[in-house]
Amino acid sequence: MTAPILLLLLLCVVAALVGAYVLWPLLRRPPPAGPDADAAAVSRAVLRERRRELEASLAHLPPDAPERRAALAEFAAQAENELSGGAAAGAATVAVRRPWAALALVLLLGVPSFALYLLAGAPQAASPEMRAAREPANLDELAADLRARLATDPKALDGWRLLGRAELARGRPDAAREAFERALALAPDDAQARVDLADAMAQAQGAVLEGRPIELIREALKLDARNPKALALAGAYEVSRRDYTAAIGHWTRLLEVLPADSEQSRQVAGFVADLKAGRAPQVGPREEAPPQAAAPQAAPGGAAPPATPAVAGGPGALRGRIELERRLEGRPRPDDTLFVVARTIDDTGRPVGPPVAVLRARAGDLPLEFTLDDRMAMSPAARLSAVAPGTRVVVLARVSRSGEADAKRGDLQGASAPMRPGASDLRVLIDTVVD
């Protein structure tokens, strides 16, 4: 016997017991009580007195006299009619009405309930197979299950959002971007859909918000000026441009939205304190910034000056040198953008999750001595000091002529060997041309 059938049988037994408890008072014959019982007792007393009077009036007749028997038989008939006539009629009426009332009550309670259960109930929910289907064992199964459901219901906005977040957690930003694109198509005026898409696109292009990601974030802030994720990413973007004043504005508004006693609020408050002191945001232990780490002044015309490598440190910091292979010397222009990204990898060497540190410099700075630490994190949740023990990271370097973080044909790139956070004396050789 399957679990759904067993559940239905159990529900039927419970319904029968409850129904019997409710209907029993209607079906059983109640004993005479109240004023009707008192009236019947008085009638019997009156009839007994009348019989005594009748027998007294017939005492002069012999016991077997026909006149005596006829008078007593007539009295008995009249008495029986008086005693049973009204009670029998009332009992018959009640006997007829009570079964019909019980049947009406059964129909009134049972039929709508059963119909509602057929429409909205789910007896199959008791089956172990369905419970197992509702509880994916890991993110891979969750993503596969969501894709199967969305194939039959492609307009499920929440399904596309959940799929995008699952793909981000699996370290697949391109797949997450596709899911968030579908969510944005279903909700074009939704601020959160824009922010989620911007996040996925930024992660797909090396945790850089330049280009469409920051445009989406700005559109989201126009729709919802208090969206926490949009404010956080907008502040991170301004820090990457060294526009500390704008970053302080975004993160100050973010502090108004976040719960005051939350860990995230305390971290953002630390970021704001660093920026006001002229330092890049630092999550780890704080040190006084050296003079060259102060916020640079804007270049003439309002353009932000080129990023300069910061002297940094803290838990999990990576230090090393980026070099350009000799045969590629002369290919990059001095003003081409140099992206340096630290990412965690799995046992197969495949990058997983968002970048834990990002540095932006110029190709003209090569060879470049670099330090990556928590100040280069894109978010408090993904930073070098928070990498799980035993997890390896890799440092990727890429020279982009377009200035965009996603790889394009003709870009130059290279990668370090896998290492643990906190490693130093790393060497990253840019030796490959993107086809």
C-alpha cells in the first residue's frame, strides 16, 4: 500500500469518527422529558380516577354483564387514544425529520470539504519520492530541478531568480547571467532583477563593474534608492575608481538600510571610516595608511588618475610579481588596463565562487609588484581572510585593450600556480594571447 493511499484511508477513518460523534444525537431516540412528560403523567392520573368512578357506577352490575364489559372496553379505547395519539404523532414527526437532518449535515460538511481537497490538496506529498524530490541533496541537483520546472513554467519569476543565485553559488556566473536576464525580461521595472543581473555580469568579467553592470546598478537605484545590494555594489565601483566621496555617499545610505546591530552594518561602517581617513576599505586589522595611500586627487578635467598598487597586508594577503613574457613585449599599450584577480579553485583546478580580491592597474606598470588583500574584496562575504582552510587560490592577470574585464580576442593573460592564501613571492607570467 502506497503512502498517499494510506493517508487517504486514515483521513476517511478520522472523518467517520468525527461524523458519528456529531450525528449520533440526531439519530438516537431521546427519552421523554420536560413539559410533555409531565402532561402525560397528569393525563394518566386523570384516566385512573375516571376508571374508578366508572367502576363505582357499574358496581351494581354482575362482573360478566355485557353492559359492564362494553362500558369498560369503550373507556379503554378512549384512554388509549388520548395517551398515545399526540405522542405518536410527535415521535413520528421527529423520526422522519432527524434522518433527513443528519443526511443534510453530512452533505453540507462532507461534499465541500472533499471537493476542496481534490482541488487544492496533495495526498502525494506523503510519498517519500516527492519528499526526496523537494529536498535536493546539493546545488547541482537544485539547479537541475529548477531548470526542469522552468521548462514547464518559463514565466516563474522567482524560479529564475533562485536559479541565478544557485548558479552564482556554483561558480557559474555566465549561467547565472542567463537566468537573471530571463528574470529581468519578466520584471522590467524590478530593481532587484537589475542588481542581480549586474552582479552576475560583473563576476563573469572578473568582478569588474565597468560597462553594463554599473549601468544596471544605476538604473536600479533610480527605481529603488534604498536597495541594499545596489548601494553596496555602487560603493564598491566608486572605490575601484578612487572616487571615495561618492563611495561614502552610497555606503552611508546603505548604513541607513541595514540593521544597526548586524555584522554587515559594522563592516560597512568600517569601510566608511577607512574612506573618510583617506584609506581604501580594509576588513582585516587596521593600520595607519602611509602617505602615498591617501586618496588621490582628480586629474585635470575630472578624470580619475590611474590606479596605483597599494602597500597592503592583513590575513591571507597574497604578494608577488607580474611579468610580461619577452616575446609579447611591445604589444600592450601603456594605457591598456591590467586586471589582477584572485579566485578560489576546486580540486580539479576550476575557479569557483566570486573573486576574493581584484586589483586594477595599467599595462605600463609592468612588471608589477602586487599585494592582494581584503581591501581589494568586492564584498565582505568574499575576501581572502574568509577563504576556508585548505582551499587553494590562483592569481589571474590579464591586459585588456578594451578596458572591459571579460576576455576578448587579442587580450594577453597569464596565471599563477595554485597556492594557499597568505603566500608570497608569487610569479604570474602573462604569456598567452586570447584567441
